[in-house]
Amino acid sequence: MSELKVFIADDEEPARQRLKELLADFAGELPTRIVGEARNGIEVIENLPASGARVLLLDIEMPGMGGLEAARHLARLPGAPAVVFVTAHDEHAVEAFELNALDYLLKPVRAARLAAALRKASAAGPPAAERLERASGAREYFSVTERTRIVLVPVKEVVYLKAELKYVTLRTRTGEHLIEEPLVALEREFADRFVRIHRNCLVARAAIRRFDRTGGSDEEPHWNVILEGVAGGLPVSRRQWPVVKELVAERHE
Amino acid sequence: MIGTNLLALGAVIYAEPGWAQTLERYTRAAAMLEPVLLASLVVLYVASPWLAPMPYWRGCGIVLLVEIVLAALAHVLYAKGGSALVSGGLPRAVALAALATAVLLGYFRLMVRAYSPALAEARLQALQARIRPHFLFNSLNAVLSLVRRDPQRAERTLEDLADLFRELMADGRRFVRLADEIALLERYAAIEQLRLGERLRISWELDGAPSDALLPPMVLQPLLENAVYHGVEPATEVSEITVRIERRGDRVLARIENPYHKLEPAHRGNRMALENIRERLRLFFDAEATLVSKIEAGRYRVEIEIPYKSGGVHAA
């Protein structure tokens, strides 16, 4: 039997150590090889794709980026690994898991349970993206999959999102990225952070500087939103203008 | 007494239309009322050893009876002297005395209910500090990882955990010595250090800590736990917590500081812990203890101030 390539992610060194010991314990029946380790979600994103891991043992509560979000980014990767979530006792996480029927192990993990989960997960393959989405809440990062690499773009750096044909353009102060997610879903996920100004455009509320009126004085007024760090304005549709205006009024109160 | 005087004042205000007359009549009424009230005080005080063990309602009955007898006696005496305690004869005086007594007894019962030690105790127990399950399971997991590599450290860690949980499950209604509470903080810190390794740094400033000071148990540990949970765990870099405890005159100050991170949804629940401690401090020290928290220059700081008391460890 060939070795199962396993990647371990946990912010606590003793926890990673424990998992390694358990894997070694049942190596006779289920041979495994550890191909990488990470202390947070960002390290997972950086190091997992090149590791060739088939299964990821993923802690939920990690600094910087937690396990749920990391799994969401990985789900888009070609040849994404199967995921076994591991959590101490986070009521919210456990609840989210049960609602979305994701498999998880509770710490401290038992060898027999770990072996069973590895077998089951490697047979089932990577978790379904939409289950992860429902379980994890709003992300801190957008991810752009570039062949076998994932580039993370912090959500807070994004000034606006614009739908163009199949893609959505993420505009940051320093550049642009393309992601393949529907704008409607993004609007729902980041309702706290972005507001729709047009059928095809969401802008970061925090980046709004002012509104410029366009069009002649005898026409019905049109408005452009001016965003911090971006030259030129973006048009606000007539339909969205009342919503946007309301929001800005709220902010100035 | 104050209660009855107020009642008398109320009655007079009700009876008299003008303010000037009101005052005059109140003085007159008070002069007549006071002997009755003083007599009641003496009688009830003398009788209190017999009254106290009685069932509540029988006690009330006897107090009522005493008051009626005293009022009747006073009425008869005053009548002999040519003045009247209340107009309208003996039955009216008796009825008023009974009414005033009943009202006051009712009021006292209400007060007792609100401030009863039993209730305070129940609240204390409910408020007893709770360690996060998250911490327990992660710690057990860390100990398991030590069992093979470093059995001695595993043993020490389990001993620390045992001490921590013993304190957590102990009676929360007593004082502990600051030295013991500090020892507990160090045990807790040792466990977290094992879990978090390099990421956690604690700087202890305890030179001015009065080891004999008394405080409620498990007041400082939840604050340190908060500092680790909110200040260290969400950070990828090394984070430093400062623990400073000192005596300033007749006060004891404890200050715990940690790097501040905006609360993620999963990491809320800090308010609860602080409210819990604040309430316990109030039950132990009333208004004499304070707990304040603030965010300053990227650091979160919580400060407790309690009166410096030393001596034997006893129930609160």
C-alpha cells in the first residue's frame, strides 16, 4: 500500500506533535507520510499546494487565518486535498459543522478515530465548496488561483469589485485581480463591508470619499462615487442611488 | 422609627391644607409618637432573642400584637393627660398602629428578599469563574503530546491543571491570600506556555504585591485567561502580556495588559467575563472595589483595585 501524504496544520506545536505520534502509531495498518506542517491558514495556503498532500489535518482556531477559511481557499485548487477538521471545543464551529455535515474530530484526538477519518476523507475527496461557505462566515481574504498556487488578497484592501462577463475584478489600491465568483454571492457574504452601487459593481463602504454630480442641470442628476486610492469615479445607478445615499447619510450622523 | 415618622408626616400632610400648619402639627404629632416608638424599640430589642427563632408569620403576629398594645397604652395615657394621639378614640389608634406595623413589616420583608445573604451566595456560586472549555481540551491535548516525549513535564502540567480545577470547583464564597492567587496564575501560565510556546511572553511585575492581602478566589486568573485568549491566540507574532500587582496605601492594584486585536466573532465573550468579576467584587467589597478596562496605544488593559485587607482566610 502506498503512503498517504498528510499535511498538518495547527498553531500549537504540542498539538501537531500529538497528531504525528498518532499517525506513527497506526503506520502499520495505514501508512502515512507527513509532507508539510503549518501554524496558521496563511502558511497552509502558501505551502500546501506544492506539498502534494492528499489529506489535510486542519485545526479550526488558528491566528491570522482559521481552518474554515483556509479550506475554502483550497477548495478551488486543482487537486485540492481532502480535509479532516480538528477542533478543541468551539461551540460555534461544532454547530457550523453539524449544520453543514462536514466531518470533524474533537481534540484530544484518538488514534482509532483519526485513522477512520483519514480513510473516509481520502476516499471522499475535498469538501464541497458550498458547505464550507455556509459554515465559515465572511472571509478575511479573497483568493486567486494561479495554476498550482493561491494568491491571497486581503478583503480590507479591496476598494471595489466589478463584474465583467465571467469574472469579477478585484480592485485594490495597488492592482487588479480576477476571481471567478458570482457578484451576488459576494454581496451577500460581505454585506457589512461593501455596498452595491450598480448592477455590476460593489464598492467598499470605507473607501467612499464623496459623490460628484454629473450631467447637465436640466437633466435628471447622475452621480459618480469617488473612492480613495482610485483615479476617476464610478457611476451610481439610478436604482441604487437611494440605498447608497442613505448609507452615506448614516455614516455622517 | 424613621419609617413611622415618615408615615406620620405623610398622614399629617394629607390631613392639613397649609404648609405652616403642617410643620407645627407634625412636631406635635412627633412628640406624641416618639415615646411609643422608643418603647417599641426597647420591647422588640429585648424580645428579639425569642422572636428570632420563631417561624416568620408567628413573629410578625407577635410584633403586630406588641405594637397594638403599646399604641393602646399610649392612647389611654395621653387621654388621661388631656390630649389625643389620634382623633377618633381607641379603636382608630389601634387600627393605625396595626396598619403602620404591617406596612413596615412588608417593607422589611421586601428588603430582606432583595439583599438576603442566601441570595447573594446563590449569585456568587452562579458567578463563580468558569474556565473556557477551549482551554481545558487544548491543555489536555498538549499534555497528551508530552506523555511520551517528556513524561516529567506531563506530570507537572497535570498537577498544574489539577490545582487550577480544584480552585475552580472550590467554594467561591471565601477570601484567598494574594500569594495563593498568584501561585495559581503561575500554574495557569505554565500550561499556556506549553501550548503556545514562543508566542506567549508574560512579564511579571510582582515586587510590590502584598502576599497577605485577601481577595475573592479566581478573580485574576480569568483576566489572564482573557489576555491570552484575546491578546495572544489571535496573533501570529510573539505577544507580551504584563501582569503587575502592587499595594498602594490601603489599596491593592492589579493590572493586566495585552496586545489589542479587534474582536473576531469567534473570540467574543470578553464582556461576560468582566461583568462576572465586577459583580463578584461588588458582592465581596461593595463599592470599595473597582474594575476598569481600556484600550490604549494598541494595548488592552484591565485594572482591578480592591481595599487592602489581610488576616486569616475566612468566609465572606
